[in-house]
Amino acid sequence: MTSAEFLDLSVYATFVMVMLSLAIAFVRLALGPTLADRVVALDMMTVTIIAVCGVAAVATGVYALLDVALVLALVGFLATVALARFAERREARQKGDPQ
């Protein structure tokens, strides 16, 4: 097995595992009984989509996808912080605390 064949096999296996992870996170997002489960699943989906960008960059040689992954990581972080803040305020409102 040459190094190019090994790289192709590794990229294919990585892509399959990342897609499986994305599917599992989507199921948790759809079924998650609590808001916290859904927030964590959404964050997991963001991380797996960043991984897809990285794998695609290695597979195709289009390294502009790494810039896309970086921007998506920053936006995903901000979204996670915003959703956590929303969940915190929602919980405080249910307990009766004014915020």
C-alpha cells in the first residue's frame, strides 16, 4: 500500500466516522428531552461540521476550507455562549428570580 492509498483510505474512514457522529448528534438534537441536551448536541454538530471542513481540505487540497472552519468555530462558540445564557435566564425565570 502506497502512502497516497493510505491517505485516501484514512480520509474516507475519517469522513465516515465524522458523518456517523453528525447523525448521532442530530438524533440527540431532535429527541433531547431537555434544553441542555439540545445545546450540547448543537455544539457537537458544530464541531463535527468543522471536522468535515478539515477532512475536505485534506482530501481536496482546497485549504480555503480551513478558513471556513475557523469562522465556523468562532460563530459556534458565540452561539453556544448565547444559548447557555438563554438557558440560564429561562431557568431563573422558572424559579421566580428576577433577571
